[in-house]
Amino acid sequence: MTLKSQIQDDMKTAMKAGDKDRLKVVRLLLAAIKQVEVDERIELDDAAVLSVINKMVKQRRDSVTQFQEGGRNDLAEIETAEISVLEQYLPEQLSDAEIDELINKAIADAGAESIRDMGKVMARIKEKAQGRADMGRVGAMVKARLAGD
């Protein structure tokens, strides 16, 4: 079963259960997937669907930060609830130890010695960690490691 069909099944389940909050998020997700498919005239595979989900999670995390800074905790809570629904479709996140191990291996494989080699290192990490770790946080960790901090 593809990820997209699982999401469609979850929409039906949420409709039958009367879970309006979950239904709203799943419908938004399906709309975003459909939009990409229409724009690019392709059928999305699981990797592309994960990319859409990651983008939606990132947007909501940014919104939570902005809402909290603006004193709108009620809206931040709504966005946080949406994040929890979306994250159920993402693969299990990597632990800090696993991320450190990936970074060490990527630095060794790329022969990275300075911050100028960050692109090579990030390219190697992205293949293995995409969708399983916050790439912004990973980038900061790589930068600190290459800068010698």
C-alpha cells in the first residue's frame, strides 16, 4: 500500500469516526499532494509524498514560532496538533546518536576538512536522513563540527 493510498484510507476513517480535526489535516495534505501532481503532471511516489509532508510540517513549525512570539498560543496549539497528525506519516526520526554517526561517516567519506566542504557532507547526509531528521538542525551540527567547535 502506498503512502498516498494510506492517507486516503485515513481520510475515510476520520470521516466515519467524525474526527473533524484529523479530517481537516488529512484533507489539507491530500490537497497539497494533488496540487503538486497537477502542477508537475506526474503521479507522486512515496518519496515525493514524504517531501510534501516534510514541507507542511516545516511550515507549521515556523507558524508555531511566529504565533508564540505574537502571543497567540491558541493558534500555536492548533498548528502543533496539525504537526502531530502529519508526523504520523513520516518515518521514525533519527536519534541524536544516529545523526552524530551519520555526520562522522559523511565527513570521513567526503574527506571534509573545513567549512568549505559542507556541501559535500550535507549531500551525503541528505540521502540517508531526508525525512528522518530536521535538516536545518543537522546542517547546524555539521557546520559546528567542520568549524571545529
